[in-house]
Amino acid sequence: MSLIEPIVTAAPLLAGWTAHGLLFRRRLAAARLDPLTQLLTRDGWEKAAMRRVLRGNAAVAVIDLDGFKTVNDTYGHAAGDAVLKATGHRLHLWAGASDGTAGRLGGDEFALVMWADDFQVGLEQLHELLTAPVDWQGQQLEIGASIGAVPTDGLTLSEALAHADKAMYRAKTSRGRSGSRGHRRHAAAETRPEVTR
């Protein structure tokens, strides 16, 4: 028996396993993307964010859309989906320009990890981008956004997310009381600057 016979016999099996492995990798990658927004899901985003945080000079932001339920209740779920798609597209573009990664945590809540330099100014621009009306079937859908952000220096990703989440809720509740869309700063217990929008 020559060496060629085992190779010829094993070739189809090897080709099958290779094809199976490629298909598995594609399905795994697709599972980490939210089908509606095309952003990373929570698990995929956290892995990417962890890598970005380890590189240093990073900030984390948590974003919650304001008025999303009203859009769904008034215009229907197709309009809500249009808002989520537009938000995903806007976050993807903005994250790419700020050496960052965006993800959809669930519902109308999103997260960003980004370059920390001047992130406060960047969040002003992000807020303007996210609150631009979404055109849907001739309607201009108005949506707001509450954003909380914190630099990650000395924090784990989990700790940074917790601080950013608290800042986002402060932005949401302060907007609810005053109707203000203004920029506010808060200090955490560790005198860590948090930014709310």
C-alpha cells in the first residue's frame, strides 16, 4: 500500500471537518451579533471591551434611549425597530471614529468602550448624533438618550459598567425632573469623574 491511498481516503473526511469548523466559526460569530442592530451582543461586547480596557486609556459609556416605549406605543414595533437599527448604525459609526466598540446590552440599552482622551466632549457629539430624529415612513421619530460614562483607569470592566450605569440613571432622573438636556458632571465615591448626558 502506498502513502497516496491513505491520503486519498482521508481527504473527504478532512474536507468535511474543515467545512464543519468554518461553519461553526461563522455561526458563533453571528451569534455574537444582534440581528436587529448588527452590534455585538452583551457577551461579545464584554469580550471586546475587556481587550480595549486592558490596552489602557479607555472609558465606558452606558446609553439608554428615552421615549422609546412611546415610539413603540404610538407607531408600533416596526417603528421601534427602525429606531433601534438607526441607533445601532450611529453607534457603530461613532465607535469606529473613536477607537471604540459598541454593543447592544438588551432592549433599548447600549454600551460603548472608547478612547478616554476628551471623552466628555465626545459624548456631547454622541448625544447629538443619537437624538437626531429617525425618518420612518415619512414620520420624524423623536428619541432622547441618557448617557453615563466613566474612565476605566484602575477599574475592572464590571466596576466601570456599574459606575457608568449609575451615571446614566442620574442623567435619566435629572432629565425627568427638570426636562433639561444639559451636560452634568458627578463625582463617584472614589472621586472618579462620571459624565451624564
